[in-house]
Amino acid sequence: MPITLQEVIALLQAFSALIAGLALVISSLALREVRKMKTIDLMRAFQERYDKLRWDIAKDVKGKQTAREFYSRFWNLQLEQYEYWQHGLIDDRIYTYWMQMRRTEWGETDPFLFSHKCPKPSYHDGWTIAAAVLKPHLHSFRTFQTCMDRILKTTQDIPTILRESKAARLWFIRLKRTVFGYRLAKDSAC
């Protein structure tokens, strides 16, 4: 029995749909791998920057000005890590460990071992300085500052603080999308 033209077209459409589905699965897997590689690159870059600050630059702090510069760089690094964590590029377990280290440092008298060279600013002063210098007008900084204040200045469970911080960010994004979507619909009606 011969195949009709309509059956051939139906087979070709089914085959095309199958190929499109396979292409979608393959692209999704490729994107997942690219994300993993980006995460590895970020982790390496953050570790290198932290090590340079902690072991190279901290030993060269000689006075208030260099201490201020150090803390500005240190807390800027922390802000960047926070933003990448918020976007899902840093694993929650790793970020939680980093925040446990920040809390530990907060409780120490001199975590970077340069107070004998310049008693001020201390680690606590460094956070205050950085909070004044680092982009306080950005929503991401305000959520970072709130999160860090809770981590550093309270005894609340760090994973709980981080879950709440991430949930607050998701709420803010949904709000922006809703408002933006509303504006877009309103503008298109004009």
C-alpha cells in the first residue's frame, strides 16, 4: 500500500519535532555544563582575590589609610560574592561556610594581624567604613548590608539568615517584573 503525501508530511513533522526536542535537551545539558564551568572560574577568581588580600596586602597595611583601602577591597569582594551567590553561581554550602568565617573574624580581636601597626580601623570599623563607601544606593548592597549585619552582629542561624536573604531577593525581582510588565502593558496601550 503506497504512502500518501499527507502521511509523508505527518512523518516529517513528527521527525522534525523529535529533532527539535533532542536539540532542546542537548542545549539544556550544554548550558548546564557552561554554568558549572563559570562557577569553577568564579570560585578560583574569588579564592585568588581573597588570598591576595589576606596574605599579601594585609601584611603591607601600615596605617589608617592603607587599612581603609584594605577593608574597602575586602568588603567589596564580599559584596561581589554575595551577588553571585544570589544569582545561584555559588553553592549555598560554600557561601554558608564563607559567612561562618566572616562571623568568626568578627568575633576575633585582630583577624588580619595588623592592629599592632595601626590600632584603627579595626575589623568592625572596616565594615562601617565599607558600608559607607560601597554603593549604598543599590538595592543589592542594602540587602547585602542587612544580611551581613545579621550574620556579624547576631547569633541567628546563618543558613536561616541566608535563606531569608535569598527569598527577599526573589520577592524583589518578582516585584520589579510585575511593575515592569505593568508599565509595558500600559505603554503599549498608548
